[in-house]
Amino acid sequence: MDTSYILNHLGEDHEDYFNAVAPPIIQTSNFCFKSVREFRKALKDEQRSSIYTRGNNPTVAILRKKLAALEGAEDALVFSSGSAAIAAAIMSVVKGGDHVICINRPYSWTNTLLNEYLINYNVATTMVEGTKTENFEKAIQPNTKLIYLESPDTLTLNLQDIRAITRIAKQNNIVTIIDNSYCTPLNQKPLAMGVDIVVYSGTKYFGGHSDIVAGIVCSSTERISKMFKEEFMTFGAIPSPHDAWLMIRGLRTLELRVNRSCISAQKVVNFLEKHPQIEEVFYPFAKKNKQLALAKKQMKQGGGLITILIKAKSPAQIETFCDNLKYFLLAVSWGGHESLVFPVCVNKNNKTLPWNMVRLYIGLEDPALLIDDLNQALILSKE
């Protein structure tokens, strides 16, 4: 299905809402029926029928159609946050006594769920270095039910060989989940590479304007139906109709924004790779990336996140660099219109990552403006 058709037209039956060009926000908690017979029929299929917005809402339904088609999935669910989507996806697969294999530097709340929360319910997790496929095979136990991937991860930007790992998983009857937030379906298609469930932070590129928090799960009709009846309805981590509408609006420009961010990021990477103040650049399509061949095999473009190691003798130099940036906002998250900077040294409890590591997100500003900004801040941070 054509991407531009999905983003701009799929699921939008204008005659159903007074021929309005923009879908309406059905801002209601409840829906009524003309008869008991009609009510009873709706209750038989709560996933498709509008009964109560905690289950299904017409504005959210339009968004679900678009997201599933964009992913090449049979169905999709939208949650109130990315962490809610991740939790629902994982908990739909595992139960007490099961074992999970996960990459060793996933999104922080994924790590918390697996290693601090689910352990209380007798779900064990083995963390592995995901750049080596054999690590996944070695970690498999008789009770392994899930392999969790994040390729690239959103800090060190390491990749996993998705096709190779899903082959191993299928041979051992293990379900695979991947967090594809970095790439979006425009730049990587995990389901086509054998992944069972794809999760996203919809807060990032899908929303695109830093004004909503949302999560997405895409998979087969069977898996999504089970998840809807169990995790989705039970925990109630639903999106508001207004947030769903904002994401529909954000999807209109998704392709333009993602492409702009990727193209600009590559220009910034080219600059940083030659800068004397930069010790190392982490980026999937960087020339010196040891995983460059794998990145080009799995991904269409390099993405908008860049991580760098700055040559510095103290955290104070990193703080000077960040504090002197004019066009990069000092903040968490990414995927919006604005460029961002996140220094690892902001977290004084960090014990695993280099203190001179800084993550950049390249937004929609002119890349020349951003390059000049980075250059002046790097000069000021030099001893």
C-alpha cells in the first residue's frame, strides 16, 4: 500500500463525519444504543465496537488502521505511553516461570520492567551484548519464551542482526519483540524480517511535535486481539481521543520530517567525524561504524540520533559544551521538530557509560545552523 495514501487518506471516511476533511475528535467516554439488541451485538465485539472509550474510540480506530498499514501489520493498538506499550507487549508473552533474553542496554523503563518488576513474578531475564548473534543462542534456556530487541538502541546506537536472531527464535519456538522507535516503519520493517511484535514510542516521530505521549504495538490479528482483551483492557493505559487526533495530524508530515532529520543528521555526522574535539561518533551510517554493512542491509536511512564522545578531561568540559549550545535544547526524548542534547553526565548515578558521552537529536532546523552551533560550543569547551 502506498505510504502517502496511508498517511493522508486510509481509514478516513469523510461521509461519516459531515464530509469534514479532518477527522473529528470524538471526545466522549461513553456511547449509547437504540435498542438492547444493538447493545448486545456491540458487546460481542468490544474491540471493534464503540461502547466505552477505554476499549475503542472512533478517532483512535482511524489511527490504528493507519499505523497497522504503515507497519505492514494485521492490526495495531495505541497506548498512553511507550512504556505502557512495551509492558503490554512483554506481559502478553510471558508468565511466571518463564525466561526472557534482552539486549543489555535497552530503554531504561524496559530494563526496569524486566529486571526490577517482573522478577517479582518469577520471570527471569538474561541481558546479552546484542551485537553478537551467538550471544542470543547461548543464552537460550528450556523456559525461554521471549527475545527482546532494540535495533538500533537509542543511546549507543548498536544494532542486532534481526534476520539471524528471528531465525534462531523460530527454531526454538521463542517470540520476538523489537522496539523500532529509532527507525520508524519508514526506515526499517521488522515484521518483514521475522519479528513477531513491534513496539514504538509514539511520542517520538509519530507525534513529531513534542506535544503528546503515546505508545504503539503492531502485530498479527491473533496477538493484538489477545492483548486487547487482556493487557489493554485490564490495565487501561489508553490514549485520549485528542492525543490520537494529534498523532493523525503528525502522520501527515511523518515522511517529510523523518527524511529531513535523517539527511541533516548525516551532514552533522560528516562534520563531527572530522572535528578534532570528537573522540568517537556513534551512528548507524557513520563511515567508521563496524556495523555499517548490517545497518545498510536492515535500514533505509541512518536516523536522527547521533551519540558522540567528546575529548575532555573532566565533566565540567561536557557541561560547558552543553550549556553553550544555542539551538539544541537540553532535554530527554527526541523525534520532534526541535534539536536536542542529552549528556550522560547529567545522571550522576550512571556507572556503565562514559561520562564524556553525549547524545544529539537532529531536528528540523537548517543543518548548517546546527553545525555552526556545535562547532562554537566545542571550541568553548576545549581547555
